[in-house]
Amino acid sequence: EPNVKSAYRAGFCAFAGRDRNGRQLVWVRMRYCRVREIGVKLAVKNTWMCLDAAVQDPETVRKGLTFVYDFNGLGPANITANVFDIKTTLVAVGLSHPSQIREVVFLNCPSLFYSAWRVGSKALPGALANLITFWPVSTKTPGWHDKLCHQDDLPGYLGGATVDASQDSYYDWLCGRLRNWDLPYRPQDADLEDP
């Protein structure tokens, strides 16, 4: 899946620490997600792999995860107008994986997306729609992250200190964590690259 690999290696997911409630942050940079290129099935699989890699310690399993979708730098290649694809992706990620996603933050979401959300969110199960919050803040504003996490827990590209120097990219880290796992969406004999 070269599109997924290139997105991860470009910075699709960034290493981050924990939020103010001690939950693992999964930080997604939407500018590197080319929705039309990878399609819904691959986008869901991509996110499930990320979830499975993140929930490998008892504290994270117990407390759950906080997803942050950073919409800074979003362009036309990152957007789909297919409402059914959006709903399928949100339900598959938010309700169809055994991990516990406790909060989803949409950071700097375009106003057009927010307007569409106000209409489209009514079609989502309430349990999922209630997890999502919108943060229309500038990451250049001092202290913008205070209610979410400490400065050090931000990804490196936002000035945080959470970088796993033992891995070249999130993709390599993910492959290392999932090697030899029997996952329902990936054949057991499927090769993951050596990190």
C-alpha cells in the first residue's frame, strides 16, 4: 500500500504524548491524507492499524485514546464531498474498533467542513457525534493547547518534545508494533516492513 506508506512517511501521523486526562494522543495531519487516492477502505484500515499500534499498554487500554485531526494546510486533494464515505469512515473508526476513543478533536477545521458537519452529524449515532469537539484556534496563539495537553506532549512539528528518536517515522514505529499480530483486517502472513 504505497499511498499509505508515503502518507505516513510524509507526516500523516505525528508522535505525541498524552492529553490532560492521561489519554494517549493520536495526532493526524490531514494535509497528508489524500482521500480520493487511498479510498475509504484503505483509510479505515490505515486508522485501525494506528489504533492497534497505540493500544499496547495497560494504561492506554484502560484510559482510551484522544484523536486530534489537524486540518492546517488542507487542500482540495484532502477533501471528499461524498457524505456516505464520510459517514462510513467515521462509524468504522469511531464505533467498529474495540479500542476506546474518548475524544476526537478537529483542530482548525475549515468553516465549510464545520457547516457540513452541523447538517451531516445528525445522521451519525449520538455516541459518536458527542465525542467530537471543534477547536477553531490558531496554533500560533500562545497557550492554545493548554486545555488539551502540556506543551511537551504536542507533536514535534508544533514545538512538543514527544519524538521517538528510535524510529525514522510513525510508519516504521507502527510496523514494528504490529509485526506478528493476527489482525482481522490484515492477513497474518502479510509482510510489514522492518522498521
